[in-house]
Amino acid sequence: MKHLIVIFLASMTLLSAQTVDTLFYGNSKILHKNPYGWGYIAGTNHYKDIGKYQRFDLMEEVNVVGAKFWIGFKQIINTPDSITIVFKKVGYGKEYYDTLAGGPGTTIASVKTTLDAFDTTGKGSVFMLSKPFNVLGNAFIAESLFVGMEWSVTGNDTFALFADSAKQGDKMYRTWEQLTGATYNYQRFDEPSDFSWLLDGDLWIALLYKKGLLSVRDDRAGIPQQYLLEQNYPNPFNPSTTIGFSVPVSGFVSLKVFDMIGKEVASLVNENLAAGRYTVAFSARTLPSGMYFYQLRNGATVETKRMVVVK
């Protein structure tokens, strides 16, 4: 059964070491100047655009931990302008030029920064979330989200993201912007209209994510003193819930879910873990309503609790 893993961070917490994966569509590193006036297509310009976004299509469950941006040009006037790195759901409605092609919607998470934090040497700039979030993904129809940067219309700095050349976007409509002075808020870069860049290319923005079990260690609490299986939350739930547990010493740990007749329906953890506190999220999308049991096992130590799926 497919299950869902996610981390929830509190203040002063540390992530266990784990490889960060990257989803990136870029091909050619180009700075596109605005052909109709000053500024850049993928940045600030005289049209007073206030947001540029790249859509990412996910085919599997991941924990989003941050993003990387490649800025090719910046000019700061006096104090650096404020920039917000945003992670957004897909939204639909009249605020988009094409209401059928979903664009940047509700913000899921964000990082506040300033323009001087961006590198222009070609190395790129990484921005990590203090609280990662989970995206389920879908093997058949991708679950999408937008990652972008937003700024105030009153800003006076100039900057530009790198972007692909025309036709390297594969007609996937992944690149969007937020407008001002129009009857709609968002538009694709390659929207077939008079007010369009007609650029079918991806922005040089990368999504950073992790897969698998992540541990949470609070420096104030130190290493747990005993095995502890916490009550899942929320409970009852539909379709996802979170389970926390603590391991006082390194060793092999299993965390499994069983139905009322004792049949195993999910194996959430089945590996050697270092001492620490762990948080796992479990998805019951394919399970019927009813009571289930989840069991933590480490050698001779076994703890079991109940949870309820309500659909």
C-alpha cells in the first residue's frame, strides 16, 4: 500500500542528514530583455509585474523543503527590496486569463528575504523552508504546485531570472506571472494574446524535496529517555493523520498498521533508526472507514494504539 511520509518542525529543531532531491526543467540559461521597454521578461519591467512563477508537476509523494533560484542580473537602489519566495497551490477562476488553465493559487508556504540575498555568479541561491510540507503526487495525473518570487509594486530595484529559450517549455504552460493594471491577476508567459511575452520556456527555478522517513530532534529535549508511541492526530481522520514516536537507542524499528482482524495494511517504518523523535504521516486514501491499529516494535518492546478512519 502506498503511504505518506511528512515532517513537522517545531522551533529549534534539526533534520537528520538526508539527500535533498531536485526537480528542475531548465535547459538554456538566458536573460530575456523586455522587447517592449525597460526591464526583463522573467523579472522586473515597466509593466510593473509583481510575481514570477514556475509550475512543478509531481508524480510521487515528496516533502517539499525549499527552492533554488538562478538570478542573472540585479541592480539595487539604496535599500534592497523585499522579496517573498512562495509555494502555491494551483488555482482556477476568473482571475486568470484562461480560467481552464490553472495558475498560481493559495500560498502554502513562504520565505521572506531581500534582493541582496540572491547570487548572480551562476551558482544559484537556495532558500529552505523552516517547516517542510508534503505533496502526495500522482503516478497517473500529476499533482502540481507553483514556486515563485513576489515583490511590491513600489519596489525600485531591477532583477532578472534566467529562463529557457523559446519552445523549450514543451507547450506545458509551466511559467506564469502576476500582473498589475489588468482585469485579471495572472497570465502564462506564452498566453496567445496581444498582452503576452509569447515565450514557451521554463524559468530557472528548482524545487527541493526529500523522500523517506525524516527525524525531528529538539535540542531542548535531547535524546528521548524511553520508547514512546504517541496518539495519532487528528483522530478520527480522513484521509491522512500524523503519528509521532520516540526511540531512546539506535536499533531496528518497525511501525505497521493493521485492520480489525489483524491483517497488515501498511508498513510505515521498517529500518534501523538512530535515537530520536520521529514523525510519520499515514494516508488511508485506499482504506474503508473503520478502526485500525498501529504498532511500534523494537526488539522486545511493542506498543500499540488505535485510530479511526471516517469517510
